[in-house]
Amino acid sequence: MSRIVGAGLGALIMVLAKPSLGADEWKPPEIKLPEPITHPRVAALPEELERLRVAWKADDANHKALIWIVDEADKGLKAPLNFPPRGAQHNQWYQCDACQRGLVTVDATHHKCPGCGKVYSGEPYDDVIFGRIHRGNLRYARMAAWAYAITGDAKYAAFTAKVLLGYAERYAAYPFHDNASADGKHKPGKSGGHLFEQTLDEAYTTATEIGPAFDLVYPELKDDERKTIREKLIQPMLENIANNKAGKSNWQTWHNAAFVWGGACLDDAAWLKRAVEDPANGFLFQMKDSVTGDGMWFENSWGYHFYTLGAMVCISEGARRLGMDLWNHPSYKKMFTLPVYYTMADGTLPRFGDDVTSSGRGNRVLLEAAQHAYKDPAILALLDATPSFESVMFGRDTSLKADPPKLESRVFKDAGHAILRTQGAAGLTAAFTFGPFGGFHGHFDKLTFVLFGYGRELGVDPGRAKSQAYRLPIHTNWYRATLGHNGVVVDRKSQTGADGELDLFAANERFAAVRARCYTAYKDFHQTRLLVLAPEYLLVFDELSAPNKAERRYDWLYHERSKAATCDAAAEAGELKDYPGVEFIKNVKTGATDKPVKVLFEDEAGATQLLLDAQPGTQVTTGDGPLGSVDERVPLAMVTRKSATARFAAVIEPCAKDGKPTVEAVTIEEKDGVVTLTVARGPERDTVTLSGKTLEVKRGAEKVLEGQEEK
């Protein structure tokens, strides 16, 4: 088996990858259709179809990679074909308003809350199930279309035609609706549709299901069937999508994908020009305005980064097969390689923004297309050796392997993240967010962090509810709110959408540090946060001030994935009031202390000690809050101080099973404008000194890290 080793990665990238062009050098391709255009064309080129057909006739691993497609097509042919009486509704309605839990399907018209047991029926709950049926129908149509293309069996094409013609007959007849009109109080707006409740979903379906299905079975369709599907389904769906110009958004990227695939199915290059060249909506606009210089999608959520990449791959692959190269855009490849450098100790990516849990390796369909375009070892390292449908179609040699790039501490200024890594038994990794606000799918989490160690997640970002509870209070008051993050809440209110600025970043293999500031998250408020990652612990130092000298309430929060949080200073059962989101915190205990605050988070895998400096009048609260749902609980600690100016110095030290914390104290001292943080570890002392624009870290007498403030 051949292997590309990490030591030669840079040289091999130069050899294997396409040359990188600067933004000023790159010229977009001319947007036009081949003459004459034949079908299938946009779903697969003739040589790609031939690879699939050869593999199907073989008796090897490539053949096995295709069996599931034909099996799925056979399921579709055997199952009753059911067209619901109206279009789909958004999954956000499939919730219990009282319990804020996702519903459980009893049958097509009964939907039960697993908490209170209430059963819901009718619109919009039934319509969520209709959506699943619509998606299932169209997925089976696509699978059957591929089965026809691979095997040549016309029965599969006949099934695909039946589904597409069925929706062509019904599309205009389905009531127009949107994702808000289900409450009976809102008239549907331009973001709605007939088959689905959003132009987003109709675009996604056009690009991923209807477009490929129509293109692949085109040779088996009669002229009148082609005309019906084009004029009653694809054309009106594109026109509806075009009415909703979404600009800088993941929606518009999927709109553009629909224009490419739908336009190719209609043999109409005007739709492709719109997809690529529209100055306020097209692919070129999105790459310029919606992707950071580092390659991060602006919404600062890995879930939506990959979701958007799905649309971009549809655009660039469709364009490639029509003779237009968009893959070579100078910003594009970074979107695929960037996630590698965010990989945490458990292989996942930080759960920033509206995300559940993402992984760089969890998007094989996208990565196969990117590897076909770029031949990049960094992407190849993420791909499995087992053949897949995509690897067979693209002709990738799955015996060729690559070592992943070495993961080191890095800062991504444009995306607004710093990744800190240190070598040691714990394998600690921290991710810090300080950059631009991510909009609708971004969170109010400026200067917050997550922490991983011993191969698992420790300090938690809540992401979003698995049930997509976007319309419910839990989303606003917990998942998006500062309260749900490892940050500082001021005066019991969540941050506003704010941007932070990087002050300092320094790193080597043993220690890493980052400091950033944010002055706009709250009115008349300044915050600076410093993270220092040692091999054994994470030090967090916050400086908070109200320039108008008014007293403020500062709630310092940390959420740890464990079973329980215990603190001697918080021993009394308590209750949190007058605080949006605290209704989701359970098992509350409170107390006050003038001594250091020590909280222990424990489960069967180990323990983590949170230790904060001693200050008079400190209030301490422990409890637990939601993660994926209100039923999945994560312990937390809240440390409260009140004054115009406040400081918090905290050390978070995870231990392996049967291990014991070594940090005994953390202190803050200031003299002549120089701030010194001391971490006592038995007889050893680690000191962090902030003097003007300079950072210095010492372990005993040894200087282990130094850094200078950004200019």
C-alpha cells in the first residue's frame, strides 16, 4: 500500500495539487452550456458512468460499494408510493411547546411528547411527517435513477419517472406556505414554497434529488414526460426560489446550486449565469463576502460550514461536468482543509454556533469531490480506504494513503478562533472564539472557549438542540445565550452580536497562550480574556470593567461534560430567578465564600478540578443545564462577583481515572501596572506575567513562553 508521509507533505502538495492562484490572478470561467448538450451530463460524465458500470459487473470491493444504491432503489420499488395531500413543514414545529422536547411519532397523525405525554395532531405536526415522506419519495427516485444508470434496467427509470411526474402534477396545487405560517397568524412570505416550506429546502431538493434524477433517466423519458417535468416542476420551482434573493446566507448558496442543476435540466444557461455571476447573490459573490480569508463560512458554525459546502460542491461539480472550472477559485480549497486544524482530542470539531457535533472525517461525499479536484494529501488523509460510490465514480485509488498534517497551536485571525495544543499526558486542546458574529446561526459567545483532554470533550459549548428548536425559548435563552457558554454574563443579560479583537498569540509545543478583547458585547463594558494552556491545565484570566464606574454583576460560567459538580462553598439548595435561561438549570446549589473556589466535576472516566482565586463576597452556584436536549444534562459552575471592575483567575485541571489534581492555588497580584498570575502545584510555581504589551510564562525559574501584543 502506498503512503504519503507527513514529513514530505509540503513538497507533495506542490507536486500533486493544482497551482494556487491569487485573487487578482484568478479569472472565472465563461458560463455556457456545451453544444449540443446531452443527458445524462450534469450528474456524471460518460467516463464516470463507465467506471460505475464496470464496477457493477465486477466482483470486488468497488462492486460492493455500489450494492447499497441498488438495494435502496429496490426498497423504493417495493414500498407503496404515497404522495401527501400538501407540502412539508419545518422540523422546528415538531416540538412540545410546554416541555421544549422533540416529539415522538406514534403514527402519521399522532405525535407524542416524551416528557408530559401530550399528543399532538393535525397541522403543522402531520406536515412534518409529510416532509419526511416527500424526502423519502425523492430520495428513492434518485437512488432508482442511479440504479438505472449503473445497471441499465429500465424498471428503475420507470419508477423515477413516476415520482417526478407525480410531483409535477401536484407542485402548483400544493398550498403555498412558509416555515412561520403554520401558527395561523402569519401569511406566507417569499421564503416559502409549495412542496417544501422554504426556498432553501426546494433548492436543496432540486440540486440533490430532482436534478440528478431527471438528468440520469432522461434517455428513458418520453418527450411529453420531459416537457411535463420541466414545465410543471423544475421551471416553477426555480422561479419560486428566484423570488427570494437571500444574499449573504447559506440559503442563497443552495439557491445557486438549484440554478445550476435546474438550469442544466432545462438546457438554459441563463440560470447558470445567475448562479455564478449575480453580483449580490451568485457563487462569486458568496466566495468573496461569505467566506473568511482562512476559509471559514461566516456563520462560524461547523454544521453550517459543511452544509454550505454541500451546496458549493453541487455548484462546482455541476459546473465542472458542463465544462466550467470553479474549483480553482483561490479561496475554495481552504474550506476543505481548514477543519483539519480544528480537530479536537476526540476527533470532533468545536461545537461553535448552531451545530450538534461535526467531524472533518464525517463528510466523505464532499471530501471525495474535493480530493478529485485538488489531489491534496491533507484531504486524502481524511478519506477511508474502503471504496465508496464517490471513490469509484471519481476513479480514486483507495490504496494510496496520506498522513494527516501535524496539529499545532494556531490562530485564525479572519475566522476569529485560536486553537491551543500542548504535549503532555492529558493531550489538552482548547478552542477560543473571539472573531466576527455569525449572524442567525451564530451565538452570543464572544471570548468563550471549549476544552478537550484525555481523548474526550471536557469544557462544553452547547451547540444547538438536536431537535432544531429554533423557534422555542430554549434556543434563544440557552443555546444561543451567553449563559449556555463558558463565558461571562453581565447583569443577567446575554451578549449582543459582537466582534472581538485579537491582542496576543504565542505558542510552542509545551505552552500556548491567546488574549483577546471585546468592548461591544454589552453597553459600557470592557472585557479582556487570556487563556494559557500548560501540559496539565488551562488558565483563564478575565479582566472586566465598566468605564462609567457603575457596579455590575459578573457571572463567570464553566460547563463540563461529566455526571456531577460538587463544591463545598455551594452546599445549600437554591433557586435562580429573574434571569432568562435559568429555568433550564436544574439541581441548583448556592453559597458564598471569601476563600478560593474549588469545584470538582466527576464521572467514571475521571475528574476535572476548577479552581478560582479567592476574593471577598464571591457567590458560587452549581447545577446542570441542557446539551443536546433538556434531558441530556451537563454540570456547570457559576461564580458571581459584583463591582465596577472585576477579575477572575481560574485553573481547569482534568485528571485521568484515579488521578488527583496537582494545582493547589491560583492568585492574582498587581504591582506598578504589572499583573502576575501564580499557579501553585505542590512545591512548583508557574507564573504568568503581563507587563504592558508583553506576556511571559515561567515554570519555576525557566522561561517557557513569551509573547508580544499584536500591532
